[in-house]
Amino acid sequence: MKKKQLQEYKTKTKGEIEKEISDEKKKLAGLAVDLAMGKVKNIQEIRGTKKSIAQLLTILREQETTRKQ
């Protein structure tokens, strides 16, 4: 995920970010199945998807902590 995309997600609502996290998790599950079947050509895509999920979860957590303060 690029820095520009991260900045865009920081302005989105909690629901939109959660939906994106859900989509990324579905993509990761599909990639895991494809990996097991030997269809995945680019293993780095799995790593990138995990990283995107982590970044989105971090943004979500930051928003929750700023709202509580």
C-alpha cells in the first residue's frame, strides 16, 4: 500500500476501514488456497497483503485512541 493510499484511509470512517480489512483478509485467504494448489506465481503478494492488513488495523486503532481522548 502506498503512502498516498494510507493518507486517504486516515480520513475514512471506521466502517469503511473495517470493510477494507475484511476484503484484504478474503484476498489473503484466497491467496493461501492458491499457494497450496501451486497457482501463486508471486509469493510477495501474500506478504504485501498481510502488510496492508496490519497498516489498516494500525490506522483503525489510532482512530479509536484519538476518539477516546
